Amino acid sequence: MWNVRAATLKARSPYGVVVRHSVPPLVALGLLLAGLVVPPAAASPYVWQVERVDSRGVITQAALALDGEGDPHIAYYESSGRDLRYAHWNESAWLLEDVDTAGDVGGSPSITLDSSQRPHIVYMDVDRDFVVHAVREAGLWRREVVDTMGSIPSANLRWVGSAIGRVDDLHLCYRTTSGSLLKYAHLSSGTWVNESIAGGTSGYGQYCSIGLDSSGRPRISYSQSGALGYAAWNGTAWNIATVDSTDGVSCCTGIALNASGNPFIGYSTGGTPGGKLVRWDGATWEVLAPKTLGDDFLSLAFDSSDRLHSNDCTTYRFWSSGVWTNESLPHLFCGGGLGSLALHQDIPRIAYIDAAGDLYYARAYATPQAPGAPRSLAALGGNASVALTWTAPGWDGGSPITGYRVYRGTAPNPGPLVATLANLTAYTDTGVTNGQVYYYRVAAVNAIGEGPPSSEVSAIPSGPGDDPPTCAITSPSGGTVSGTVMIGGTALDPEGSLDRVEARVDAGSWTPANGTAFWTHVWNSSSVVDGTHSIEARAYDGNSYSAPCSVAVTTDNGVAPPPPDGDFLRDYGWVLALLVGVLAGAGIFVFALQRRRRPSEQEPRGSP
């Protein structure tokens, strides 16, 4: 056992401080047998489901909380836009949203949920040197400044921690550069109360983590300018202890309290190896995992049986009644940032960041589960058939997939089972009628049972030529053109049986274009006079033509209409004919008038 001595800084403390001695090999063996030194990891009995939450590759810090249903809520810092973001699983999908984007915000995020399942996030505003509290109410984020922290040199610091009490009172620990202080803030009935705990030397108050005992009194682990410090509120004063001044703290601490209210603290000491775990047993501090183990214990939680849970990148572990149980993780649960652990019904959940900077979430199950939903389901209608393809689920439930079930209906949310397949990812449904719309879903099956269905798709089977094709002209889209014009467009046949596409200008002869689904046709626009012209195209599927598609363009090539060719009779014959007609009509009129006047002009003869 390590030697222990008492220490009191601000008020008399019942807590002691660890003095680290070199441990002879036989003593180390005794500690191993006693369960104090963590044994090697064994294979994990858990089934882990791992999924990517945010794939932008710029995530550097994340914090996790679980609601009453066990659904995760994650606050995280996105280093590219320097924004605070929030992810929530709503039982079917991940919902991602911005919390604060006003400058460099979101460093050192910590998230808790109140009794109404509202998320509370505390974080650093680097540009304004604030510690900020955000709460989600009625779908919107309300933000408020808790305190000024002094100059914050970087967002990639762990200077803020939070915990929520039984009556939804929020408790914060944070570090200020002004005075190098460890500070505490308490939100009760809508009012913030801030106080300084201790400090005065460079680096004091860094890497704090906060927990609450059964009476709601805060317990804080932190760096005392490099040494591991511990602060406990006893109702009237802060009791301060220096826990480890030998190995000390190089980055980050994590605290959890057992059912008796005794603290367990994990922390990074620096170097390789560098992780360490200590606890207060009610009378003295003792080391549960020494620095030589090399693992981190920065995310801690107690289950309903008062067992301590922790994880690093590769190992998940329990500590119960002085005995460690370690299990190898099937995935690397870190890489780009520290993981965050929480328990639901004593089963672990972990939010973590991989080496590529993507945010992931891992769910553990005590036994194998049904598989996840098949992905990328696609359907293609054919002649009296529909061809389906899909990819396997991202998670097999911890038990190999044995087959798939295909569901089909003539309305959305298909119910009838039409096929039970072996472990295949394609199926052709031949029990269909051309022209009818069919809806499909596929579910995977393993030894546990059937998983949730895939997303829904639909298709219409049809025979060759049943439906006419369609066409469209995409270029040119109108306007003025000149010179050689590349006409282009698309064509589609529901049965996939396009034969050709034809094009013409100004109701001229149809000319075959190049290509079918994507086609082109070259037109010399200078072959026509300047003005407005119509370009048309049509598609043919071997049985019927599409309705013509068209576009109107104006040509501008300097081509004017041709001048007259000098043919007088062709150009002016109608005028001559009109004159002849008028003259002939006039002559007839005069002749008729003279004939009517002649009898009246003769003198009557006398009698003899």
C-alpha cells in the first residue's frame, strides 16, 4: 500500500495525499494479486454497435449524456468553423445542429440533461474569454454568459466541467487566467452564483472535472499548478487536498463518486505511459491503477451495483470490490480526441473521435441483437419483373447474418412477405404485372431474429414499347446563336429500350442524332437566314416516338434574305394583269353606253 499523509489548504481537510514510492517487484506482484494493478484485458463479452455521427473530419472534443430512454446527446467542438455543435439520436436517425457559431466557440464542451430531458451545454468562448451556458428550449438554443475567464489561449483546453443536481440545479467548475483561479458557479432558480475556490499560482485550476454527492454537494478534481488537487464543499467551506504532487497532472482529469460519495479520480500524468487512477476510501487515498499501466481513466461512471466503469482507446474495464475485470474493445475507441462514457441500465455507451477527426458513437449490448437495416436498396422495373439490389447492414447485431426477407405491396409501407432468401444481396421479383406500381422493403435476419426494414423503394414493371419515351433539349436553352451550334439533350424510356434520337430545324427533315440517353447534334446555323428558328428533337423506342421537344433560338450570322432575281413577269406580272383588267373593264363600259344612246340621236322623218 502507498504511504498516505494528511493535507489541508483552505479549510481543514479529512483527505490525505498520496506519496508515490518505487514499488519492488514482489510488492507489485502482491498488488496484482490484490486486484489493485489492472490485469491484462480479455475478450469483451459485449456486442458493440459502432456508427459514425459526423464525418467532416474536423472534430476535436466531444461530451456525452444519455436521456431517460438511453438515447445519446453529444456536444462537440468542430475545429474548422470553430463552432459548437449538438447531435441527438431520435430513435431512428441522428439530428445535427449548430448551437453557437459566433466566433471561436465550443471549446471544452460539457453536456448534462435536466429532469425534462433538456440538454444543457457549458463551453468556452475563446474570442470573448467567456464561459457560456446554452440550454435547448422548444427547439431553440438560449445562451447566457456565466463568467469572464480571462484570456483563453486556445479552444483545445479542458477548463470547464458541469454536473446537474436532483432539482435541476446546474453546477460548474472552470479555470480563470485572471488570478489563476479555480472557480465554481451554481445555477439555482435562474440565478448564477460564482465564487473562487483557490489559486494564485500559474496553471492553477486547469483540467477540472466536477461531480455531486447524494446531497448535491460538489466535488472537483483539477490541477494545482501541475499537482492533482481535490476540492469538496462540506456545506460551509471548501476542503482542499493535494492528492498527487509526484506524478501530477499534465492534461485532464475525470471524477466519479460511488454510492458512499467517495471520489475516484483518473488523470493524465504525461509521458508514456501516463494514465493514473486514485480513490478516497473514506480514510485515505489509494492508487487503483499506477502510472506504469499506461492507460487513461478520464471518463468514469458507476453503475447500479456500485461498480466503476472506465475505458481508454482499446480496453473497457470494471472495478468491483477491489477486483479489476478488463475486456478488449473490438474497435479503437479514440484517436483524434478523448472518449466520453455514459451508462444506460448499466450498459456502456461511448462517444469518441477517430484519428480522421470523425465523431462516432458506440453502443454496447450484453447479448447479440437482431441486425441493423439493409442499406442502399434499389429497384429496377423490367418486363413482368422487378430487380432488387441492396448492401448488408452496417451492423450484424453481433451474430452473422443468415438471410434476408423481401416485402412487397401495391401501396407504401409494404406488408406481405414475398421471398425468404439466403445470405444474398439481390433478388428478382417475377410475380408482378406490367404497369402496376410496387413498393419494396428488405430486412436482414440472424440467429437472434429479424432486424428493422430498409428504406422503401418503388418500381413499375413494363414490357418493351409499353410506354413512349421522353426527350429534352438541354443546350442551347434559347437566346441568340451563331456559327456551328452543338445541340444536346437527354432521352428516357421507361423500359430502357431507346432506339434512337432524331433532330431537325424549322420543320425540316428528321436527322439521327449521336447517342440516345445523352445525345448531340451539330447544326450549322449560318445555313439559314438571320431570325427566329425552331429546333426540335424526338426519341424512338422501337415502337413509338416521344412527343417532340423544342427550343426557339435567334440566329445572328449576317445572313440576310436573298435579293430579287430580276424576273419582271414573276415579280410584277400581277400589276400588269390588274391594269389590263381595269382597261378592259373601262372599254366595255364605254361601248355599252354608246349603244344605249344611238337610237335617240336619229331625227324622225316627215310624212309625204
